[in-house]
Amino acid sequence: MNLVDLLILLLIAGVCGAIGQAISRTSRGGCLVSIALGFIGALIGMWLARKAGLPEPLPILIGGNTFPVVWSIVGSALFVAVISLITRRR
């Protein structure tokens, strides 16, 4: 994986994290938070999909590695929703 592949991967993870935040109607930071949420969402989403025996729709091949776009969005939305419930402001 070269620098261009890494930048593309970061961009896609950022977009997935931002979409996950928009779905859960929560905004927690900027671009770096969205990138982190995209990667965490990919981990959570793929783990849930494997446990449920679901296929990987819309994988993107970047530098010989696949990135699960749909499961990244679903996982990041779930992760942000859980974090919002835990850290609810009073």
C-alpha cells in the first residue's frame, strides 16, 4: 500500500464515519474523528456481519485490501449512538 492508497482509504473512512454520524444525528468532532469512526465502524460492522452470517455488500478494493463501506457506515452509526447514550448531557 502506497501513500496514495492510504490517502484514499482515509478519505473513504472519513466519508463513512461522517455518514454514520449523520444517521445517528450526532456530531462529535471534525475530520479526524470521522476517519476514526469510519475505521471503528468497519471493525464493529464486519464483526456483527460475520456473527450474523451476512455478506459484504459494496466492498472497495484499495491497494489489495478491501474496505467494507456499508458495514463501516452501519458500525459507525451504532458506535456513535451507543457513545451518545453513554455520554448524554444533562
